[in-house]
Amino acid sequence: MVIQEDSVGTWAKRYHLAARAMIESVLRQHDLGPTQWLVLYELVNDGPTKQRDLGQRLKIERATLSGIVATLVRKGLIDQVPDPVDQRQRILRITTAGKDLWDTLPDPIALANAIAFDGADGAELATAVRVLQAATHRLNQHSEGPDRDVAPKRSAPPDRRN
């Protein structure tokens, strides 16, 4: 397999890794991980939510979300209570301590974007977004479609003699 050092995919992956590292370093100062922050974000903005629904919305496996929820409950940042309609389901809600912490947190995504795209041309950013959206959509369709086993022909590696 030939890795194309200057491909859009390579740079998208590098950006993702750099942004994630920066976000993690910001949240680490508050004893949170990115997924814990995301759960708090959802509960602050959407209110109490069934744990099952939150996992589906965030595309988090049930076992993974259970561990994250247990950690946030142990920290006193969220409550987990039985659903009054279906006792098998759990409702998650932010606690007063969780809301107080949330009010002091910087927005790590906004911070990463501000640093990464400072001085960038808006039109170029819009083009980058459109290209990556379209590519993501096509890849998702391909992985879900009936012709997903059809592999495109490999392109020749770039000529690096220049």
C-alpha cells in the first residue's frame, strides 16, 4: 500500500489527530475526556435524555457509553435515574455540579477551530467543507450499498523523480 503524503485524506487525518490532541489537552485540565465532554454538551443543550437515545445519537456503543456514564455519575456531574414509563430504561440529566463545571469550561472545539483556521480565507474553507462532505457522503453510500465489494483500480504512485 502506497501512502500518499500530500493527499487530501492524509491531511484530513493529520488535522483530525492534531485537533483531537489539542481538544484532549484542554479537557484534561478539567479531568474530562472528549466523549465525556460530548455527553455533557448534549445534556446541557438538549436536557434529560434516555441513555439509549443518547448512545444512538452520538453513535457510541452501549458498553462504551455505560462506562462513560458511570464515570460522570461517580464524579457527580450527571444523574442516571429510571425512566418512569419504562423502568428498564435510564434517563440521564446534568447535575448542579455538572452545570457549574460546564459554565467554566472553554469550548475546546471552538478553540481548536480558532487556532487552526486563524487567517484562513472563508471561500477556501467553504470549498474544503464541500469537498470533504461530498467525499464522506460517497464513502458512506459505498460502504452501505450493494456494490461495496467492487474496488476501483489502483492509481499509479506519483512519480517522485522530480
